Amino acid sequence: MAILFQQDEKIFTIQTKQTTYQMKIDDFGYLLHLYYGGKISGNMDYLLTFYDRGFSANPYDAGSDRTYSMDVLPQEYPTMGTGDYRNSALVIRNADESECCDLRYAGHEIRTGKYGLPGFPAVHADSEEAQTLEILLQDTVNGVQVRLLYGVLEEDDIITRSAQIINSGTAGIVVEKAASACLDFVTGDFELVSFYGRHAMERNRQRVPLAHGSLVIGSRRGSSSHQYNPAVIVAGENTTEDNGCCYGMVFVYSGNFLCEAEKDQYNQTRILMGLQSELFHYPLETGEVLTVPETILCYSDQGFGGLSVKYHHCIRDHVCRGAYQNTPRPVLVNSWEAAYFQFDAETICQLAQDAAKLGIDMVVMDDGWFGKREDDNSGLGDWQVNEKKLGCSLSELIHKVNDAGVKFGIWIEPEMVSEDSDLYRAHPDWAMLNPKRNPVRGRNQLVLDFSRKEVRDYIFEQICSVLDQGNIEYVKWDMNRSLTDVYSVDNRQGKVAYDYVLGVYDFLERLTCKYPDLLIEGCCGGGGRFDAGMLYYTPQIWCSDNTDALDRLRIQYGTSFFYPMSAIGAHVSAVPNHQTGRNISLHTRGIVAMTGAFGYELSLNRLTQEERQQVKDQIRQYKEYERLISGGDYYRLTDPYKDSCAAWMFVSKDRRTVLLHAVILENHGNMTVSYVRLKGLLPEVFYEEKESKRCYQGTALMQAGIPLPVEMKEYPAYQFLFQVKG
Ligand code: GLA
């Protein structure tokens, strides 16, 4: 049993393989947080201290006891109005406009299996793999109830948290702020590791000490955003890639989020992860419920590397779903950087024929095949095949592609509409805009109001009628602008941004149910919606619009802290690179892209004979190593922000097969040698390197490492396969 309740002490203890989480219902019914960290036994309520602290308020029930204050006690779900002046997990505006919500324990239940959140992405597990703890808190004055949900995957060291806010009172309320997880630490100096970026340069790592005050990251863009990823690590000052303690918080949501990290007056730390409070005023009438999407918590005492391995496993096996969850993905060639908007059926067929010769499994027809779409200024929303441009029907094109021996995939952007489109002319009110104002444009397009079912239903029908025209085995689901005019003619405005995301999920759920064998790759101008929420529907996401191998090393490095390699769409593109102008060898581009769901994004017919052979070899290699890359344990071996080489490796579950990738980042006269130390090997046994046939002991590879060659090349890359003999 992973979840225990001690009736006498009123203590809940969650035990996973290597971690413990503990909380207590105190004498006044408050749910206090006691401990989260490495596995321990015994009760941790001795950590609570009680002193009379100036200007910290005391609940009425405490009588004249001035030592009891919510302002300092660690809590599971702190609310506004109880005397806790730190950041709140929940803020309610009551019918009388007051903002107090005083939650006390009202009951609990421990169940087999992991709770689900209908309509939301969430961690899933077989019933024997997981348990659920549900704790009910309530405020007897305004009638607000909060159902705190804890999902426990004992073997995986994963604890999920979600909250449901229920209006059981008699008057309407407004939820102004709601988090799904709060981590209170009574002691310790922490640093926050977060991942910031911009379009085409996502998920750069930032590590900063938490000082007094709040450090806040989040999104108001409607999507989880290129700018801040909805996942953070709270680490000790001395935590490194391989050693020390750290906690991860991964929000399973694809819209506006808020993460607050606060160090308080007593040097205590509180981290909250949940819904963004701006653009959010969620009205709840009597009997209504608001679900706060879940946060996946994980603790590692083996540094960031240990944390990543656990998250990769959790997301790959317990977030991603569907036919492609654990099966090899097709190696694809995408038409975008090959042809942009200038293509017809002939171009796509040519790509397919070239692809077949090289061993590529699938050709993807990107943007430009529908409506009036010669550039990005028009046509979105008109999901009718532009047969005039293609020169044939979609069905004929797919047949030709399939006849060439290649699968067919297609690009869509269902959430958008161009002003210059038949859809917009017929239904201008379907776009998100305030009828009294001119809309703010982004890429010259508007966002459809996906909070409205009729809008979703119409687009769903249109998209299905495209997908039904032939053997379409893959869809790239794009979203190329952020929300601005968050307004719906049909909704309460404070709900729109949230309901929009639920609308996207509803659409994706219907699509995945109707086409269970379809592979969907998420995309949002590349990696602007790279989150665990989308991965529930789309097992891979186009990682970035930046395909430059050097930039990609860092983007993929940042992405790897939480998300498994199987989720990272990575392609070899042409040189000079279209985003940076850099020339990097095909070999290096291949090694960098071979770190995720692999493919190409260039005109195959421009490749030289020699390059064709190289591409064939790359595909053969990728296919040989695919299971290791997608399913093995992934280790970061260097830091590409500061080290002279970027190196990472994949190791099989039995630790007997190891694939090492490395790229030298610096190039100087009279070069120094880069040595790379491997990780996670069996120490005693000997591994043979495939090319040289040389054998190395596991400990030697881990302790001393191997030298990388010194060559007169820019960004040379290396791939080594090590296997235990026999
Ligand atoms: C976005 C995507 C690209 C491509 C274009 C098409 O930018 O990230 O890969 O599909 O849209 O317009």
C-alpha cells in the first residue's frame, strides 16, 4: 500500500519506491504539509514549530494561542483570507465580493488505481500500478469544497496532484486563482531551474537562487508558450547533473499557466504550479465544479539526470497514449523547408519517389494544400483541397505516394482562421475578437473560438472529410499564433482562455478516437506548445522551427530535462540553414536529429550522390538504434552551454547496449582533447565499441571516459555503439 492514513495521528503518508510524502490534519482541521523527499519512516510533524511571530495572524479557533499562524505553517492547499500572506493556491471571490476561503478537512478516500480527469490530459496507469488519495476540504461559510487528488505511481516515484473546486454553497462565486500543486518547504536554500525562450529558440535553461520575494514564470498567450515551459525544477544549491536533491513540477496543461516560487520572511519556500490568474475569473454557480489540471511531482536525490530519467519514463509510458506510444515512428520527410508554399502534386510525388529510394517511410505535405493559400496571409479555415494548385485530387495524390512505397501525412492548423477566407466571411463571429475593437493580428491570422462547440464541430467535420479522402497516416497539428482578443460572444469572458484549451483537448480526443491509428505530431510554430498536456494526444511534437544543428543541440538539451526523446520531433534540414545561415555537415546534422523522432526537411532531389548515400546510411542507423533512442534511458553527459563538446547517450534497460552521441562545439588551432565520461553502465563488465572493436570496462568508461578525435572540421560529430559481449 503506497498510501497510509494513521487515524490516531491524522497523518497521511505516501510511500513510493524511493520517496515519501507526508501531511497531517491538525487540531483545527487544516491540512498541513509535513515532508516530501527521500524515503523515510516515522512521523515528521516534529518539523512544525510554533512561536509567537509578530504580525502573523492567528485563526479564531486557536483562541488566545498566538503561536499558531497560517502565515508560517506549511500547507497542502493554502488559500487567501486565512492569515497566510504568502502566495495562495486558491483565491475565491465570494458573492459578497470578499475573498476569504477557509478550507478544513472534511473527509478522505483511498482507492486502487489512478484517478482520471474527464476532458483533461492526465497521467494514466493500470489499476494495479497506481493508487489515489482524495482529500475533501471545505469552507462551511461559503460552501466551497476542494477535492485534492493525489495519484501515486509507487514504482515510478511519481505523485500527481490535481484539485477540483466545487461550489456547494447557495450563491455564485468566482475562482480568481487556482493551482493544482503547492510545495512548502520549512527549511533549505533552493534554486529554481526553468526553461525560457522565444520562437525558434525554445527551452534555454536558467538557474537562479530563490531570494526573498517571488519568482514568477507563466504564460498569458493562450498556449503554454515558447517563452516559458510549464515545468520547473526546485534544486538545492549544490545539486548537479548527477548528484544532489531536486524536485520537479510538470504541469499537464497546454494553456495559460502560473508558477510562483517564493521565499518568505522565515526563509521558508513555497512553490505553486497551476492556472494563470490573469485572464481568468472562473464563475461557479451552485453545484458547478472547476478542475485544475494536474501537476506531476517527482523527487530525485541523483541530480537532474536522475529526475529526467523518471520523467521520461512517466511521460512516455503514463502520459502518451495510442498506437504510436511505444512503437517506432516513421522516418518522414516534410515539405516545409523543401518547398514552403510553392508545390503541386508533382513536387510531393517527386519527394515521395526520392524518399522511397532513400528508405524514408513517409512524406508529409505541409502548409499550402488547401483553400486560397499561396502564402501565410489567407486561406486558414477553408479546409478544402486546392485541386487546382495540386493538379489532382488528394485521393489521387495519396495513391501515387503510396504507390511509390511511401506513407502519406498532412499538415493542418484547425484552431485558426484567415480574414481572407470563406469561413471568416461566412462566420466572422467565430473568430475570437471583441466586436467593439479591431482584432490584434498575428501572422495575419485570427484564432477561432474553440471554446464554442459549434465552431469545433464544424472544423472537426471539415478536417475529417479531408482525412477520409485517402490513406492519411499522419497529421501535423499546428498553431501559429498566440491568443490576444480573449473574448467569446458565447461565454463568460473569464472562462474563455481555459475553455479554449478544453475545446482543443475535446477536438483532439474526438480525433484520436475516430482515427486510433493516426500519428499526430503537435506543433506550435515549432515548440510553442511543448507540454505534457499535448503529449497525451500527440506522442511527438515538432521541437522547434529552428533546425540548425548547433542551436538544436541546446534546444533539445533543454527539452530533455522533462520530455522523453520519443516526443522530440527532429529533422535534418538543408544548408545554409534557413534560420541561421550556418553550414553544418550532413553527418553532424544527422547525429543531432537522430536524438528524437527522426526525419528530413529538405529537397531530396538536391542531394548529391554522395549525400544520398549518407542519408541512406543515416536512416539505416536510425532504424537500427530507434528502440534504444526512443525507449532507453537518456543521459546528458555535458552541458552544451559551457562545455567544449555536447554529448549525450542512450542506454538499454539491461544496461548492456549504449549509444553515445557527441558534437565538438569549439574549433581552435592546436586543439585540446575532449574526454567524455559515460553514465549508467554496468561497472564490472566489458563493453565492445562497434567500429574499433576495442573493449572498455564499464567503470573505465564512467570514470576516465573516452577521448574524442581531434579533426580539422567545424562541429564534427561522433556516434559510438558499445555492447557487452556475450
Ligand atoms: C509553423 C511550423 C512549420 C510549418 C509552418 C507552416 O511555423 O512550425 O514547421 O509547418 O508553420 O506554415
